Amino acid sequence: MAENRELTLVLKLVADQFPNAEIHGIDIAKNLIEIARRRFTGNSRVTFQVADALTFKPAAPVPLVVS
């Protein structure tokens, strides 16, 4: 679960640094996505989806990717 804490911490830092940004988190592990969604409940700028980062293709270009 340490990886999920690190992911949500990084996403929170990005969200705080870029207050107008839409943030989309992906992970291949469904249970980690569910935890992340709970941690960001009420924050409509942050969304999550189960996906493999190696094959994920965003619907539109993204200006920043954090891994």
C-alpha cells in the first residue's frame, strides 16, 4: 500500500501546485484505484481509471505526465 500513499501524495502535490488543472490518475490495480478515489472524494478535478500505463492512450494530449 505504500505505492498508493505515494501516488496520492504526488497527485495532491500536483493538484495544489496547479489549482486549475484536471488530474487523471491511472493504475493497473483496481483496488488501488478504489482507495485513491476515496482519498479524493469531493474533488471533481481529480479522476481515476484502471489502466496499464504502458498502453494507456489519453483521449487528448496531456501537458504533464508524472510517474
